[in-house]
Amino acid sequence: MIIKTENGTIKLTGKIDSNNAKQFEDELFEAVGDNADKAVLDAEELEYISSAGLRVFLKLKKSLKGGVDVINVSGEVYDIFDVTGFTNLLNVKKALRSFSVDGLELVGVGGTAKVYRIDEDKIIKVFNSGIRSAMIENEGRMAKAAFVFGVPTAISYDTVKVGDCYGVIYEMLNADDILHYIQKDPENTDKYIDIFADFVKKVHGIEVESPDFPPIRESRLAILKRVRGNDLISDEELDKMIAIVESIPQGNTFIHSDCHIGNVMRQSDGELMFIDMASCGKGHPIFDMGSMYLVYNFFATNGFDFSAKDMLHGFTKEQAKHIWDRFIRSYLGTEDEEKVALAEEQIGAVVGSTVILAALHIPGVFSKEAVDALKKHATDYYDKGIREICF
């Protein structure tokens, strides 16, 4: 009845009723283990469950602080959970419907996904194999939540299974991102950067006071506090980085968390909207400045040639640095070099304080030299004295 998979998810099979409920309970609790905080149960192959089986689920839930997730539930089994009220007691998710992209036109390829045209109104973004379904489902959920609050973004219709991969179906956009607008029309770079900066500034005026949007400051602090003892960072460095993040004011401002010119689309009528919404949250706008700072300032002004071609999106270092310089001044609405310099220093300190999270989450994304340089920026800022965020 139970198969424990390598990633810790427990697969359920067959039928669970009064005849085998005790055996199921013994196997389930053994599979979960004594030290578990949470259980994830894959019900893709579960054909039926009776009230006796549901009582085992309830007993398991009471024994775990983190609760119980039941995923890939068939329609028939989901109805049983629903009619008995167990969808309110457990985190029960229906199985995703299967979708085929055979014969569909490929309209875009990115670092993590491919985009296909379904028809004149819809596209499907198919994520690469290995990207977790939870993150992908979160992208669709966040896009819907942001849209309701007035954040310009594409409408998300559904999350589906495409072979061994996952996909999100969106409305079709007659649009291209700001990055490609600049690449195709470099003489108007400043115009497009001003449009982008104005859009980001306006979106940062939207408050999303809702539990749907996690507080970025708190989530990053929580992760930072869990990496103590890692070889990539000393306890002294970590303490300084935690202090920098703690100094950032809390807020309910919408934060995209991967805010750069490749994630803002411009439609043929001039309307702009965000895409790639998986990491959205709320907090201070400084958390949204890091992506632009990292690529178009840090990598453009430091000698990390190993990554320049990929990190700079095809721009030369001079072109990339110009994009950053134009963006920060346009966003701040000032040519005051002292204020610009302080904003850059503070943004860089926040990026340096959180780069360790990216280095641990995606090994190899940055070289040791780049990580060390960013950490130094953060610790130098701390040593000079943390100042109130200037924007």
C-alpha cells in the first residue's frame, strides 16, 4: 500500500478500507518516521479510501506540527476528502490534468522554460524537467493574486502536467520584453529604461496587504539564520548580513523579487506587465532593485569575465553599466550623485547579504570570487555604519 520515494514523498497505492486500515496505519507511521515535522503523501495511485483510512490521516495530522499534504489526488478520491470535510483539515491537491504540446508552435525559450502558442488567446509555459511542481504552482497562484490587487500581469488560467514536466497556461500577449526592445533598438535604450523605471516605480506604489504575499524581509532572515556553520560564510559575516537585512523597514509594497528588464513585457499598445511571478511577495522596494544591480552594475564593473557573456544578456559591460546608471537615476528621479551613490551602496549591501542564499540554493550560479566580492561589499557597508534606506 505504501512506497516511500527517494525525495521523502510517500506514495499511496490501491484501496484503503476497514480491512487494511490498521496495516495502513502501521506502514504509514513507519514511513513517516519518529522525527518528521511534516508528511507529503502522493495519492496518484490511490484508488479508494474509506472513513477508516481517513481516521488514520487525522491521527497522522495530530502527530505532526507541520501538517499533512496529500497531492496528485484523483477526482474520485478528492470527492471523498471533500464531502467528509477533510479538504479543510489537510492540504489536499487534485492531480494536474495532462496536456500535450505536440504540434504547437514554439514561440520562446528561456533559461528555465519553453513557451508554446496554444491558440490566438493562450500560451503555455512549460518548465524544464527537475523544477519543483510546488514552485510552478506558486507562480500561477501568485499571478492570480497579484492581478486581483491591480499589479499588471498576464492572466494565469491553469497548471498542468506536460509529460515529466509542468506547465502554466497564460493569456496570449502580443508583447516582447524590455530587454529585447533594447537589443533590437539600441539607439532608444534610454527611452525604454525610463519606461521600465517608471513602471517599476508605479508598481511599488501598490500595497498587497494579504497573507497570499509572503514578507520578503522575514523569509530571507529566516533562511539566513539557518545557514550558520556553512563553509561559504563565517559566523561574523553572517551576523553582519542579518543585521543589514533586519535594518530594512517592513512594508506591504508589492515586490516581484526578480525585477529586471527581461521580466517586464511591453505590448504593442504600450501597456507593460510583469511575468515570472513565482517569487513575489511584499516588503521594501530595495528588495526589487537587486536583480538590476547584480547584472547591470556588479557584473558590469567587476572583472568576472567567466560569466560576463551569460550574465550581461549579450550586452557589453559598457552597455550594461549604462543601463544601470540610467535606471537608478530614473527610478530615484534624481541626478544627485551623493544620493545615487548611497542608494547603490545600500542596494549592493542587501544583494551581498542575500547572495549566500542563491549560492546555496543553486550551486555554481556564482563563482567563489563573485560570492566573496559581494559578501565584502555587505560587510564593508556594515563596518561603516548602517544608514536608513535613502529611498
